[in-house]
Amino acid sequence: MISAKFGEQKFGKEQKKDADSKITQKKSNRTETSAEDKDLLDIIERAKKGDESAFQQIVDKYKTQVASIAYKMVGDYEDAKDISQIVFVKTYQNLVSFDTTKKLSTWLYRITINASIDFIRKHKKHKHELLDNIFGELKEKKQDVEKIYQRSLIKWAINDSMEALNPRQKAVFVLRDLELSLIHI
């Protein structure tokens, strides 16, 4: 009985050491990125106070990611640009309510997904790629005609399948795709 209690105490101490080392590791990871985080927090605070150049820095930092997510949701570059503008207008209007203990990128991505879903609901248009576009692509690159054709078919199948999804399912698919692309970067 005594040895069992001693084993439990020893095991408990080892668990505590492991937990302490994980906490220390997390703290060191935070300090590595804290300079970048502090800069971003400073920019956010300035933008909250109405500094337009600070808000422009936020737009410049996140415009590519926002447009990319919007494009993945709607499948059209012009519509994605429109959605991006909507996202940054909403961001500007609601920045004062942003909780700086959270990540700005996560907040922006959520706004982008919601704006994309709203756009899809409002416009309910189905995009169909013209066969002329596929054939034009094939003529341009004769050396890899088969690969280009296969890619076009795959793109068409994916886009066609995504059109069948409701906006919430589409958002999950796009966010999962985004997560995988960030892992590869």
C-alpha cells in the first residue's frame, strides 16, 4: 500500500514536471512572436482610434488572404473583390468592438466567410465555365494538353460539387482547404 502511494506521488510529480515544461515552452513561443503581436496590437489600437494609415496597414496585411477565401467561396474573382471590400468596410465599422485578446486573422476570416455566405444567398447565381475557356486553355499549352485537360476536368468536378453544397457546408470545405494550404506553406 505504501509503495502504491509512493508510485502515485512520483507519477504525479512527473506529470507536474511535464505540464510545467509545456507551459514554459508555450511562454517561450509567445515571446518569440510577441514583438510581431505587439506591433499588430499597436496598429489595431491606432486604427480603433481612427488612424487611417493604421487601418490601411491592416488591409495591406490581410487583403490577399481575405480575397483568397472569398474566391474559394464564390468562384469568381470580381465577386471576390466585391466581398473583400465588404469585409474591410465591416471591419472598419466594427473594429472598436474587436477583442484584442483574440487573433485578428481569425476574426477577419469569420467576417469573410459570413460575407461570402450572404453574397451567395443574395445573388444565387450558378457559374458555369464555358467550354470555349477550356479549349482556349488547351490551345495555349499544346505540350501538356492531356494534363491541362485533366486538371480542367478535376476543377470542373470540384466546382460543380461545391455548387451542390449549402453555404455552411461550402464554408467548412473552404476553411479545411485553407488549413491544408497553410500546412504546406
